[in-house]
Amino acid sequence: MAQSELIMPKMGESVHEATIIKWLKNEGDKVALDEPILEIATDKVDSEIPSTAEGTLTKKLFKEGDVVQVGKPIAIVTTSAADSVSPSRSITPVVSQTKSSPSENGEHVPAQVAEGTSAGKTSSSGKFYSPLVRNIAKSEGISRTELETISGTGKDGRVTKHDIISFLPNRKKEKPLSYLPEGEKVARSNSLPSGQDEIIEMDRMRKLIAEHMVMSKRVSPHVTSYVEADVTNIVKWRDKIKNDFEKREKEKITFTPVFIEAIVNAIRDFPMVNVSVDGTKIILHKNINIGMATALPSGNLIVPVIINADRFNLFGLTKTVNDLAGRARANKLLPDEVQGGTFTLTNVGVFGNVMGAPIINQPQAAILATGVIKKKPVVMETEFGDSIVIRSMMFLSLSYDHRVVDGMLGGSFLRRVADYLENFDINRTI
């Protein structure tokens, strides 16, 4: 008797792990050579993993739902010495689903099925239709009769993804669009890719961001409040100290640590903003952990967290902000540094935006956005009457979870942040 290890195969250059979805065999079951033993999922594919030996499945090394690194043993098959197969034997997984591409109604359908799989179907006329083509046809409301009329350019006349997508804009729809609302008519008519369009698959981070944002809008009833703040003193203070600070510390000072300091002070005044929701329970966080949304070179966003931001002075906040932002852009953040946030700041002003209505970073209850700082004529009251002066102004916007933060609390908190910014000491040292 001999034992053969079933190894988690490499599914692509960028794939380093896979999740076990389902075991198709139990311990003690007989397995044949190349017989599927389990199903796995990665960011890119769902696959069946075949046995590399004939014998008995002796032990499962992982359970369903476990994430396994590529190259790790996942099962042991006991074989006779004559039948044993070298563990180095390559595995060719049977791909059942790969990268998905959006259909007209926003659903995702498999973009590729391995050649030779039995997942496709043959019509009464003898034409073979892959799962991808059948899924697109189903989502677009194409009947089997209509599908038969499409000329295939694939092997043996098979209808390919390109064939069916090229067919869609010119098809004679069985149902007119008149039954759809006007906005949906426009969306449906403009959503189909043409021959000149490029279809770009979301990367892993963009998928996670998309899921997180959709979940947040579904979970929290969003309300956004706005105020305009006079940040002239902060602008003048930074202009006065930035050169000396950079020479001394070998790094720049931005407005972000000043914003974070104001947020921390306002949270001290209104602690019920620093909460999260667990069912019908409100969790009041004693630690003030501020997340700072940071744009990455890839175009994605990541939110490193300043743990216990209330324990830092302005110098400490500046150092921490610069360190986290720099390592975020270099992809050198540690997992713990993007967790545990209780409130988030996002600066839409760096993109020249006047204001924004950000989406709450779950499970937090609020997120504040700062807009671009612009010089504007402002009416100010003086001892000699009203006067028009030039001031540096900035919009602040606060999106909050209306389940636990009502308008009075949200509006008062936002106004308090603006007050701290407006009353900034221009002679402050750092």
C-alpha cells in the first residue's frame, strides 16, 4: 500500500489560494484516476479537482469553506504500490466557471467553460451551445428558436460569446421596450457592448469594494448633511510652517491631520457618532479609531486606520498620516492597519471636487468628506458693519446611518467639526 497526496493546483500566476466549496467524495470512498474529488473556488475560477491516483480517499485535510494555499496537500489517497501516481503529476482542473462579465440586467454570467466539458447543451438541430451562450440568451430573453438563427463563427459552427453579443443590438425583440419605465429603457438600450467597447474584468479589490458599497447602501438608510467652513486660518498656518517642517522632518504636512484632529475633538463632544449597530443593539466605541480613505495608483481606494487617534497630538497625527498613506500606496500595509475603524474621513477635495455624499464604511455609522479649499468673497460682520472679504472656504459633508444618528446629532456634530476648523490657532507650533 502507498499514500498519494492530492495537492492544491496552481490556477494562474496571480492565484495563490482557493476555497474548498464542496467535497464530492467522503473518506473511505473509492476514487478512480482523474475522477473529481472536490470543487474549489478562487477569485477567477470555480473548478473540480480530479484525483491523481486510483485508490481510496483516506483523509480530507481541510473541510468545506477552508481557504488553502496553492501547493498544499488537501487530501490523501491510499493506493496499491503498482497503482500509485507520483504527487508531482500535474493536475488539469475541470473549469466549471471563470471570470464573469456583466449581462444587460446587471447579473454576471460565466465568461468561459473549459473545452470538452459536458456543461454545454446540444439543440434539436444538433447545434452545441456553451453555458456562457445559454446564460446570455436566458438573461437577454432570447428564445431557443431565435438562438437557432444566429450564425456561429466558432469551431464546427458553434455560436460564440462574440456572435451572440453582436446579434443583440440588431435582434428583433419579441417584446417592445414600451412596457419598461423610461429610465430603464435608456439603461437597457445603452448597456450592451458594441464591437468597439472594451470589457474590463474587475480586479479582486474592486470586487470587494463594490460588494462593500452595495451592502452599506442596503443596510444603512443614508442621510447627508452639509456645512461650509472658513478655513483661512488653517491655510495661512500651513503656508507659514510647511517649508520649515519639511526641512526639519523630511516630509510634507498636509491638511489631513488637522481635519482628523477636529473630527476627534467633535467625537469627544458627540460620542454617539462613534457607534456601530449590531442587530437592535448600539455599540458605543470608547476608542476613537479614524480611517482615512487613500487613493491607490491602481485607482482603487483603501482605508488605513489610525488606532486611538485621540491619543495623538498634531505632530503625531501628521507622522502617522504620512506613514500610513505612503505604505498604502506602496502596498505595504499590514492587515491589522486596515481594520477596527470607528469613523472615516475621505478627502474628495484632492480631486478638485467641491463636495461629495460618501457611502458609510460599514460597520461604522458615519463618514465625513472634505471638499476642495477655494478662495471666495464672503460677507463678514465687523464692528464697522458688514464687509466683503476674500476667505478660504471649504464644504464639509457628513453621511450618517439614520437608524442611530438622527438629523440633530448628525448636523450638530458636523457643525462642531467646522467650528474647530474655523477657530484653529494660526500661531500654533508643531
